[in-house]
Amino acid sequence: MDFELSDEQLQLRDAVADLCRRFDAGYWLAKDRSGEFPEEFYRAVADAGWLGVAMPQEYGGAGLGVTEAALMMLTISESGGGMSACSSVHMNIFGLNPVVVFGTEEQKQRALPPLIRGERKACFGVTEPDAGLNTTKLKTRAERQGDRYVVHGRKVWISTAQVADNILLLARTTPADNVKKPTDGLSLFYTRLDRNYVDVREIDKMGRAAVDSNELVFDGLPIPVEDRIGEEGKGFGYILHGMNPERVLVAMEAIGLGRAALARATQYAKERIVFNRPIGMNQSIQHPLAQCWAELEAARLMALRAAALYDAGKPCGSEANAGKYLSAEAAIKTCETAMLTHGGFGYAKEFHVERYLREALLLRLAPITPQLILSNIAEKVLGLPKSY
């Protein structure tokens, strides 16, 4: 068992860190205030080839694993960009994995190279207002009409839809009453987000202002049959191939955010003088920060374990869920501790830790709640009765 990063992984980390240094804390504070998409950062990542880090080489990607993608996202988050930086590229890194696994050669050639080059942006359309995490209850419908489908319905909390060109969309093609299993009858599409048929409404939210979240209302969106990924009615199984990598990436993003907060808190504790001594000499300051470091490191190891299993083609659902759970909790605790370490200055935007805390709270909620993670682990690992 080797816990050390390879030379290639270290080179990747260092290269990504060098890129991120061009976008300092002031850049991300300005984006947080303005709510503007970080197009300059996105473009730099695309130009460097990192959007295709885990995509096949034959389509312009680097052909690396989820482990390398996770290390990349940790580095981006840790640089101080946090979730604003990560979410601007996150979907393009993992989101089209179902297309890679189940798409036709023509679909891959059409979809992947423009995404990898940064010429087109994509969003992920699954969650609905009345379904939440109960994906089998989706109501958005795609009705077959000859050589196309016509979509009606609503999606919510769709990130980057304001700037996206395409959408990976899960919709019901067979009514729920007409299927044998709840997971049947859902189909997956990768198609153009045509705003002539889709009303994209931005949600004003607490944090991560630089990357939009939206409600989408579909009113007759036509989708060519050739934009359907795989078989009709099998889409639920296809999106699972993107969920475990997403859990891993989000976990590492959370750890990076926690590390960024911890670094600022530690530096402040060294420099802040109260009663003629740095506050970092006090164990009441030292111990919480040290505990945060330990919890972040433990969560990192679990997330990397999940990534290694995925890259080896082995089941990793429980490990990916556990990594996401542990990382989110550690990140929130660390960001809160960093803010408290700063005292009153922690409440000031110019010290950045309040922004980290606002972004960290998102990680407890998305893409899966801690309650559902724990229920799933109780069932799948401990063998307890299913509770949901």
C-alpha cells in the first residue's frame, strides 16, 4: 500500500498550481462580488488542456484517471479559488463520462473534443423541484415524435446553465405507471440547450456567486433521436457512471477549500499579536486548527481510496460516499474554525475566510445530503434494512 503520489501526479499538481497562481484571492473576491462567470480562469484551464484530464486521448483528452482529476480539483480549490473555481470546470471534467462509456463513436466525436478544447460548455440536468434525490420520481418527460423527442418539464439547481451550450439531460420516456422497475423508463440525452424552448432562471443564492445555479423550464424542446445516449429507458443506469466520480471530485474540492481556510487561519495566528504574544501560542487556537488538519487528511485518504478503486474498475460507491461525507464535514468545520480564529476580521470579506465558509456549506447539501449517504452506508455496508 503506497500513500505517496507518483512523479507524474506531482508534476500534474505543480502544473495546475502554477496556473492557479495567475488568479489570486483578489480575483475570486471580485468574481464573488460581481457574480460574473470566471471566463478567464475557465479559458486558461481549457488552453492548458486540463478540461480533458480524464477524457480518452483519441478525443483530445489526457487519458488519465479519476485520481488525477481529483488531485487537480483539490489543487484548484486549495489555491483559494474554492468552489467558484472548481464549479466553473467541474461538469466538463466528469459530467460526460456516461457519453464516454455508452455513447456511439459519432456521439463521442461530436461531443467530447469541443468540450475538451473549451469551445462548448455543458450543464447537468437531473434534479427536479419535486423529486430531489429521489431520481426515479422525475416528471420531466421526453415524448417520441418520429425522429425526435419533445421535452416538457422542470429542472432545478442546474449549475452553469446561464453559460452552457449543451445539457446532459435525464427525462422520462415511459410513464412511471408502465415500467416494471422504478429505475426503468428514464432516458439520457446530450443535446443543445436551445433557449427558444428552455427558460433559464437564475437562483440568487448564499455563496459561489461566480457560478450560476438555475431553474430550467422546458416547453417543447426538440431533441433529435441521435442525441439520445444508449438505449431508451436505460438512462438511470448510465448516469450512475458519473455519480461516483462526482462524489470523489467534490470530496477533494472540499478538502482543498478546507486547506485554503486552514492556511489563512494559521498565518493569521502567527501574525496576530494580543497581550504581547501571537495568538497562535495559545492552545485554544492551536488545538482546533490541528484537529482540522487531522480531519482533512483522514478525509483525503478516504477520497483517494475511492478514486483508486474506481480507476481499477472496482466497486467504490460506499467509499465515494464516505469520502464525500467526511470531506464536507471537515471542510465546514475548518472554514468555521478559520473564521473564528480571525475573530471580528473573519467577518470581513477582505480576509476571504467568510467566503470559504459560505461556499463550504454547499458541500453538505450537494450533490447528495449526509443523511442519504449515511442511510446508504447503513444498508450497503452494514446490512441494515433500507430506510429510504
